[in-house]
Amino acid sequence: PIYFDNHATTAVDPRVLEAMLPTFTEVFGNPSSVGHLFGEDAKQLVESCQQSLATLLNAEPSEIVFTSGATESNNLAIAGVLTQRRRRGDHIVTVTTEHKAVLDPIEHFEHQGFQVSRLVPRQKGDPWAGYLDPQQVEDAIRPDTGLVSIMLANNEIGVIHPLAEIGAICKQAGVLLHCDATQAVGKIPVDVQKLGVDLMSFSAHKIYGPKGVGALYVRKSGPRVRLQPAILGGGQQRGIRSGTLNVPGIVGLAEAVRLAVAEMSEETARLTTLRQRLWDGLRQRIDGLHLNGPELDRPEVRLAGNLNFAVEKVDGEALMMNVREIAVSSGSACTSANPQPSHVLRALGLSEDLTRSSLRFGLGRFNSVSEVEFAVDVVSNAVDKLRKLIV
Ligand code: PMP
């Protein structure tokens, strides 16, 4: 099968692997063992990764906290702010289309008595479907709002939210802003100063780095962000996140971000062309396709590699069963642990049927034109076959 599920995860780029290899056998010291050269070498390596990431994101090295991935980063940011004794208030603002790794921790605090405003983005039919207007955030903020959490790019429909405007609104109101930038870092320009975020999560395995490593940006300048740690222990990373540093993962994360940023503009152009070819090919051969999310000719509000569409008059499960030669996601298996219809597509106003018969392509670095043509064949043949069965 050909892999098109690059929003779920990506293959490690051989260049990233190469950068990681020495950390397994040569620079294997514990960065906290500063009494000898093995530890010092590892510490230096981690610091150079932190410096490189900070430069790429326009942050300070000490503002980068390494974690096991974006799920942990999101949990650390949300719980870290909300369990902090001196937080501003018990009201949270978020959007219905966030990843579960944001929605679930927020729901946990709702059960503890916090109040939550879940904003609804623009609906299907709008050229910017899935987009959150900054005004909605401004209107939702109250004197007791303690945290706003809005993602930068959505993992299902690729919509890009106006974080810089939202950041300015939060700053004006004096409210902390967390941003899940997991699908954005390395794909679109991300500058923590321009975005005005106080906390920002990202992960290596979405951008050709290894699984199990990510980071949380925690602002130190201006009004200081106080975080309650979630993992206690050896006091690493200034006590915010204890545990021996994952040196191979950190090297992989830093190299993955470096490569993605260096190649961003060329790769964006290439993926835009590939995606257009895919969508044109599909529309030529299949009737009754509905694009989910913003129009494709709006690069300012949609990731280049993302295509998500619903197929009318086919059963979603049957469709997935018949496109096994390609690896894509369906509108009902967004989180494999619970095959519910996608909460993101439902939030845009799609019916349950159209949600279930939706396919998500995440085109990536290793996809080619011939692979896209193959995908057009596989999907159109499957739809033809299934529709013939119905009549
Ligand atoms: N947030 C978003 C937007 C994501 O796409 C993902 C990955 N599906 C996550 C968070 C979770 O990231 P990780 O796998 O690194 O925990």
C-alpha cells in the first residue's frame, strides 16, 4: 500500500535518523551527569538542540521544555496553568475542533468545576469552513477567563486559525494563550513572538522525526507563565518536567524541525501541486464529492498537504475496506481507540453519513505524482464498484 496518512504520523527522514544514530552508542551519557565528560557531551548536545529550536521558532532556549509528544505538551500546558494556585479564574475558552489531547484535559477540568466556552468555527459551505474568527475569541473572554487554547493548524481539515490576531486579543485582555501547533510547526512559518502565544505544543513524528518526543514552548518574557509540573522527580528542565532527557529524541526533533523549516517553501509549493492533481483527478472521475474544510485556493487558511472530502452515496466503512491499497484516514477512525464519527467534521455541520464516508489525505515529503495518480485510480474504482452494488 501507498502511504498518504502523514497527518497521523510520518516516516523518519533518513537524514534525521543519521543525526540521531551517534546518540545511541557514542554520545549516550545522561545530560544530568555533569561530573564527567559523557554527561557533559550529552548536555552540550541537548543545549545545542534547544538553541536551534529556539532560533527557528524565535524563542529563547530556556523556553523550550522537552516532552514525550504533543499529547503530553498539551496536558502539561492545560493542567499546568489550571492547577496553578495563582491562576486568574476558572473559565476556559477553546474551539470544538481541537484535537482530543486538548479537549479531553479541558473536559477533565470542567468536571472539576471549571466553566468552558467551546467556540464553533465557520460551517460547511463557507469558503473558510472550519475557520475561527478572532472576534469570537474576543467575545468569549470574560474577567474570570484563565486560559484560551486554540490550535494553529487542524489535523483533519488543515484549517489554519488566525493565531496572531487571537494572540493580540489575549494579550490585551491579559489572558494566557496556549496553542497546539503540532500540525503547523515545519509546515507553515511559526514565530512565537508574532503569534503572541504563551504556551505552544509540537511533536517530532508529524514532521519526519521520531515518535515519542515533542516540546512545549513556555514564555518567560513579559508576564511570566507559572506552570504546575505534572511529572515530578529529578528536577530536570527546571523542575517543569522531570525525567532523564530523551537525547536521541531531542536530536531527532531538532533535526526534523530544522529540515522542515529549511525546505518549507519548496515543499509547500510541491504539495500544493500534488494535492491539486489529486483533487482534480478525483473530481473528474467521481460525482458527488464534497470538500471538507476551507477551499483549496486559500493557502493562508489551509495546509498544503491536506485534502479531506466526503463521498456521497457510499457507505463509509465499505469505502475504507475498498481502498486498502492506499493508507488514508476515514471520517470515523480519527482516533483509533474509539471509531466515532469525526467530531471535527460533525462540528462543521456534516451529517453523520457524510462524516463516515469522508477520507483524509495527508500528503507528505515522500509522496510522488505517480502515487497520487494511483490514489485517484484506487478511490474512483472503489466508489464505482460500491455505487454499482447499490443500484
Ligand atoms: N495535536 C494535534 C493537532 C495532533 O494532530 C496530534 C497527533 N494526532 C496530537 C496533538 C498528539 O500528538 P502526539 O502524537 O505527539 O502525542
